[in-house]
Amino acid sequence: MKKPLTPLESATFSTIVDTQHESNGWLDLTRVCSRTARHLGDVRQAVARLARYGLVLIDEEAPNTERWIKFSIPE
């Protein structure tokens, strides 16, 4: 059984869904940091957990940086 999302994971996922249409598949992690008052490292870990849960797909071929991650949401 999967663990429920933490508040940070939930807020991160909400930001991803809310901004998906305007971001062309790129997530600005500092936007999540601003919304959640969390550090960049914490947000990166939350995104990694969302990817492990299968809620977000990370494009490993894209030139991801500390601030930007190319993603998609599974159908």
C-alpha cells in the first residue's frame, strides 16, 4: 500500500498540475519553493518521490538543471 502524500508532495503535485498548461512541460522548482516556503533541495526530493510514485514522469533526456525539470503527467 502506498503512503499518503506529504504536505510538500501534495503542494508540489498541485503546482505541477496548475502550471502544466503554461510551462510546456518544464517545472520551475523555485515556483514551488515560493508557494511552500521550502528549500530547493526539499522540493527536488518531493519531485523525485512523485516520480517514484508514478504521478510524474521526468524526462531524463532533457537538459534538467537544479532549478528546471522537464516532466509530463501520465495519462
